[in-house]
Amino acid sequence: MPPTSYIGSDGFEHQVSPASPLPVDIATATLSVTADGVEIKNDSGNPIPTVTGLSIPKHDYIDLSYTGSNLTGVIYKLGGTWDTVSNIYTGGTTVGQLELVYDGSNNLVQVVEV
């Protein structure tokens, strides 16, 4: 996956790999706790988007399930063993699960943590 670009507080473009945290200069930002969680605003008073909600737990592999050609389930597994006959992981403990919901036109409309 190619690096992600961002404009730093120094005004120059920087690149980080997808596995790297994206630096955020909060020296002039304000941080407040609200009923909805933590809110960070930049020096212009505009909220800085943050990702909250679904949490992908530590896992070793992912089981996927389909209905027709639609991905409908994601199960995160920890542990398990590699099956050399079928070339897939088997067993392990389920540590997280997502359900993907589609409308009548096969458009993905929801991702629900189960």
C-alpha cells in the first residue's frame, strides 16, 4: 500500500506508511471531554475528525463468510493452526465479529459489531 500524504504544521508535505501513526500537531488545539467522548479542535475551533466505535482486536487471522457474492461476516480469530492440507487456518478463539448488512439492491448499508 502506498504511503499517505499530509501537510504538516511546517507547511510541507510529509508521507507516512499505512502502519505508522499520522502525526497531529495539537500544540494549539483544544481537547475537551463531552458526553459523546473526547473532542479535539484545531486552532480555528474546527473539530478534528477522530475514529471511534468499532475496535479490531489483536488477531492472527480472519474468517470471512459470504451470501452469494456479498461479504456478510467477518470473524477475527486468535490462535489456531495452519492446516497444510487445505492451506487455511483452523480453530482458534473468536475475539471479534462483524456482520455486514445489504439492502435489496445489494448495497452495503451497515457494518455491525456482534
